Amino acid sequence: MKPSTELFSLIKSLTKSEKRFFKLNSALQAGDKNYLKIFDFIEKQNKYDEEDLKDEFKNETFIQHLPSEKNHLYKLILKSLRSYYSEQSVSSILKQEIKNVELLYNKALYRECNKFVKRAKAIAEEYEKFYYHYELINWEKKLLEEAYESGVFDQNLDDLIREESEVIEKLRNLAEYQILYSRINYIFRSGGFTRNEHERKIVNEISDYHLIKGKNTAISTRATTICYYIKGLCSASIRDYEDALINFRKAKTVMDRQPKIRDDIQQRYIYTLSFLLNCYIDVLDFENAESILNELNGLLDNRAFESPDSRVRIFTSTYIGNYSCITGRDLF
């Protein structure tokens, strides 16, 4: 059976910062660290060769149970990555905070629990994490019931119910936009335009959808970015670059005004800049195209955009954009 290359692929996907964090974490652990020997050897390979690995450590006892050692290392790397990004990902922070809320509630430490709920809810509101916001409102209602039983009536349940209804409506609105976003991205996943009648029909259906057609009906920043992004793609699909540019610029402006949300939806931001770049090139506006290229390159200095996936998308967009600008200027 051909050896699995999953561990090799995971190690090769790590950034320098992620590798450094993994090594530092490992240094804090006691006992044998055979997994580090495997990590260091695989890291140096250009192509995974398990026979070379076995030959390198043929005198080591751990090589006799290599599959379990590889599996152990794989899990440790994932654990390290979770820890590395736990203070960066808003979702990870909120998950931890909600776990703290649950622990404190189960210990009947309601005052402390309430502090965690309010702090987490402020984060959920700021980043428009409606699912977590909804869950935290439920915890607030539980705490309110405990307060009422203790004779404390300093918060109104009706206010919480109204807030809950608003969050549910925003969550429903965003979910509907996200479905459209997934459909339109499927059509444009290659970076081109509609390629056949079936895809054109789908784009026409989306552009005529009540949430897209006419006035913007989005009720949150996240939903608004999707709305303008989809409008831009629908216009670009029929070569209406003027309207496409208007909507892509609107989507970019909305995200730039909310940098925390922008960094949390980084893929959408990169896509928006990439389509802006393509539209500027198509209308031979190379000055604005180069401005977008500079903005894309500038994202590489933003830690929120340091994942391999983001960097690959940025590199692809800038490489193609640079080539198109150079050849376009030469032709015109």
C-alpha cells in the first residue's frame, strides 16, 4: 500500500510562524520527542519518501511503530495550530468564552458568568457573529431566570426577547445572502465569466432575486458586502464593467470601513479586489489596476491574511494582474 502523504502535506503547508510556534510548544513538553525527529526530517524533504525516513531512523525503536508516531505528530500539529490561531480567530475566541460561561454557570458562579457573557456578547456584536450572539442571549436569559429567583429584577426580559428577534432576523438575512454567494462563487470559481447557457441562466436568476435586484435589502455589514459583490459579478457576467466597478467598489468600501469584519472575511475581500482588478484591466484603466495591485500586495503585511490559502490567492491575482497590465500597456 502506498504510504499516506497527509502528514507531509500538512507540514509543508505550515508558515514559518506556525513552525516556530509548534517547536516552542514542543520544547515545553517533557519526555521523549521522537515526533520532532520525524517533523524535522519530513520538513527537509521535497517529496515524501517513507523509505528514506525509515532508513534515517532504522536504529531507533520508534520507527517500528511509525504509523502511530505519524498519527501522533499529525494530531500535535493540529493542536498547535488551534492554539496558535485561538487568539486570532474571532470564532475561536467566542467558542472559548462560551465554554467559560458554561463552566461558571455549572458552578453557580452567576455574577462571574454574567461578566463573561457581556464581554463575549460585545465581541459577537462588533464582529457580527450572529450565531454566537444568539447563543449568548440564551445564556443571558438563563442568568436572568436565576436572578429573578434571587429577587433581583434589574434587567427586562422583554428587551432580551426583542434583541433575540433582531439577531434571528439578521442571521436569517445573512444566511440567505450566503446561499446566493456560494452559488455565484461556484460559477466564477475559475476567475472567468459564465461559460455556457446553464451558468448564464443561474446568474440571471441570482441577479433577478429579490435580495439582489433593486435596493439593497441587507441588514448587516456582512450581508451588505455579499449583496454588492454579487451585483458586481452579475454585471461583469454581461460585460457591464461600469456597473460592475460601481458595485465592487461599494463592497470594498463597506469592508474597509469595518476592518475587523474585513479581516474575518478575508477571502471575500481578496475576491473583491481581484474582480476590481480584472474589471479595471478590461476597461484599460491601468492606473487604477496598478493601485489595486498595490493594495493586494499590501495585504501580505497583514497578519490576518497570512494563511497559505490567502497568500496563494493574492499571489495568483497579482501575478496575472501584473502580466495583464504590462501586456495591456504594450498593446495600447
